[in-house]
Amino acid sequence: MVTVLGWLAALAIVVGLATGFGMAPREVTQGNVQRIMYLHVPAVWVAYLAFTVGFVASVVYLARRREAADRLAHAACEVGTVFLGVNIATGAIWGKPTWGTWWTWDARLTSVAVVFVMFLAYLLLRQAVEDRERGARYAAVLAIVAALNIPLVHFSVYWWRTLHQPPSLLKPGASAMPPIILAALLVNFGALAILGAYFIARRARVLAGEAEAMA
Amino acid sequence: MPDNWGFVAAAYGLAAVVFGGYWRRLVRKERELTALRADRANRSRPPSGTAHPRPDAGWRAPLQ
């Protein structure tokens, strides 16, 4: 099942690249550098999804103390951190030619950096506490607190004056995006979502194997 | 606005390195786990009895 998901992810990425570079037109204002959007935006959506899975699994772990839930939370938060890292790095690369700077401390960028650091702390915490059960409990609390910041990241562009543009899609009302660009964005989101699911499934399997080996 | 293809290549190249690196990390961890399981299976197996053959009943060390 995991292997099938992996091949599906590879195929979906090829299709995503073909739509992002072959089907979607050159954007009028920004030129071809806008094609970074097909990677930058889906990466943060997948990170949000992974952190949501991590949030739910952490709540389940705290309520029921099921180790499978803890492993799922660990895998999802780790994969979410990888995708969020890609989002931040590609945003900086996109920012340089369009804004004239790699980084600025505006509300969106600062809030997303805070969430990224919180999930890095989560991963460090998992390794730092020797007692496995206690480490899992602390990590679950941190994952819940960190994931609660995601709405703050999303709405930061409305609540504060920011250099970052407001959401083009995850907002009330119709999207102002041309349908072909929207289609390319959604195809790439699908591809990265499958890749994220594959990574989470494989990481959870490794964690289960490690737990079995330690027992 | 110029196309800035270099920035596009940098963004996609960086993502490929990060995702590829993470995938390789998972593969390495699975290999380590497989090796650990094999090692444990070998240790838990009872000795075959042929590894350290007993000397013959009449054999004595030279000083005895």
C-alpha cells in the first residue's frame, strides 16, 4: 500500500510539473517566476493538513493513550515541518525578485516562522526526553499548542498590514485566479498531498518498527 | 518584469533536494531497522553446537 502511494506520488509530481510548466501560461505581471507559486502554496497547504492530522492524533493520544496515535502525530508533525520548511525557503526565493528582499518581518512571515520553530522544538523534544511515555505526552501538548497558531498564520494578512498578499483561494467568495492557473495549482496541491501522505505512512511504519524493536 | 528563471530553478531544485533527502532518510531508517531485526533474530537462535567442537575424550593438554 505504501509503495503504491509512493509510485502514485511520483506520477502525480510529474503531472504537476507538466501542468505548472507546460499548461499554465506565463503570468503577465510577474513573468515566469510566478511558477514558484505551484510549489510554494501547495507546500503550505500540505503542511497545514499534516499539522491538523498531528493535532487530532495528539488529542486522541492524550485522551486514550494509544501509541499508534502518538506515532501518527510524530510522523505527521515531522512531515509537516519538512513541507513548511520548503514553503518558507521557496517563499524567500520568490520574494527576492518580486519584493526585492529575501525576508521581511511582516505578520505573515513572522507568524509562519514562529510555527516552524515550534514544530522544530517539537521534534527536538521528542528526542530530548528519555522516558518515552512522558516525551510523547509533552510532545502532544506542544503539537496542539503549535497547531492552534495555524489560524493566526492564515488570518495574519487580514489582521495586520503585511507585504504578503492575502489568500487567493482559501477565502470567502469566488477566486479571482484564471481557471487554468487555478487548475494547475490544484493539480500540484494534489501531487504534494499524495507525497505528504506517502511520507507520513512510511514514517509511521518506521516508528512502529522501532517501537517493536525496542520492546 | 524579467522571467528570473534562475529563481524558479533554485526553488524547484531546493524542494527536490529537501524531499529527496527526506525520502533517503526514511529508506536509511528502514534499512537500519531491517538490519536490527536480522541481528536480533540471529542472537535469539539457539547455538547449533558445531561452532565450538569438543575435543576428543582422550585428548589432554600437553602439561596434564
